[in-house]
Amino acid sequence: MKQTPDFPVLLEARDLGASHGQLVAVREVSLQLKAGEVVALVGSNGAGKTTLLRTLAGVHPAGGGSVHLAGADVTALPAHRRVQQGLALVPEGRRLFADMTVRENLLLAQEHRGERRDGPPAWTIARVVQALPALAPLMNRPAGALSGGQRQAAAIARALMTNPRVLLIDEVSLGLSPRAVDEVYAHLAELRGQAGTTLLLVEQDLGRAMAFADRVLCLREGRIVLAAPAAGLDRQTVTDAYFGMEHAT
């Protein structure tokens, strides 16, 4: 996807901070996501990626700075209010209701969404299945009976049912087989092509992140140490940022 300067900024963090007790996990992070953009957030274990996504979504309290959605300051809003405003998180571990069918999980999410005032039509089960056709034969299966890749697709679909403007996906491929990872990225490619969804995703696989995203952000010790378009970005540059070797000789 080609980015142009006139795309509106949908999600913005300004000097955002977050802690776990005395441990500072996110340090004065500033970032912007434009409409329709796909941004990959990478970094080593413990870099603060999950905490950053949870803080953006309102699941974890901010210790400083602010979060803005479509120009509105949502820093003081709890997570469910941010969902209603159009900011949805697919958490690490999927967290579907295992005893409920996929359809029931999706309908439950629909009950908690806000009203869409602009943009594409509201998400319905029919529209979700159109965007993620592999879910069609799974709708009446218990979520607990799905494979890892299928659960990830169902978790993404559940988030879509909240009518998000911005979708945050934590640890896209964590714990999945290579085949399941292929399936999940095929789902995301379909979603991206049909719906133009704005995505911020955490991904440990550098190759996947760089191939799929429009931009790559690298987080180290709670700070963004690299922000660059994925096109033309080489793996060594990202690896150096990962480990703090940008100035190594």
C-alpha cells in the first residue's frame, strides 16, 4: 500500500508511558497510524510491545502522555469505551470463550460495540465471513475445538465485530505452526484488501513483519529506536536496532 501525506491520522500516542509497579515498560513513546496503514511493532522479549498495545487499548493504565483516536483524546477512557470509539485489541493468547461457538463469540462482541457514524458499513457476521472466508465452515464449532490458526482468525473476527477504526493485534504468530502462520497472514491479507483496515500488529518474525507491513517500528527497553518504511528496509538494520548495535563498528 502506498502512503500519501493526506491520509488522516487515526491513532496517535504522544509521550506515552506505562509501568508495572516500579518497572517502567513504556518510555515516552510517540507514534502515529494513518488510515489504512499496516504497521508492525517488533522488538525482543521484554521490550514493552504488549504493554504498549494494552496501554493504547486502555487495558493497562498510562503513566504519562496521551492517546488520541481520530483526533479525540481518549486517554481517560476505559477499555470498553475505547472499543465503542473504534479501537479494538486482539490480545496475546486469543482469549475466546472456549465453550461458545465461533458465531456466539462474534455476536457477544457485537453487543458491546459503538455506533459507526462514518466509513465502511458496520461489521456483520456475513461481512466478516466475506472478509475471512475460511471462517465460514467453523461458525458453529466451539472455539475450544479450533486449531491455533483458526482461533487466531476467530479472535480477529471477534474484534472486527466491534466496528474498529484501528485494530491492534498482539503476537500474531506466537505459538502457531508455520502452516497456521501462513493461514493467519492469508486472512490478514484478505482483510487488508477488502476492508482497508488500519492495523498495528506485534510480530516476532522479522521476515513476516517486514514483508507484510507498510512501516516497521522497533521497540527496545520501552522506547521506539527505529521507525521506517518496510520497503527498502534491510533485516540487518532492524536486527541492529533490536539489540542496540546501531552504532557498533
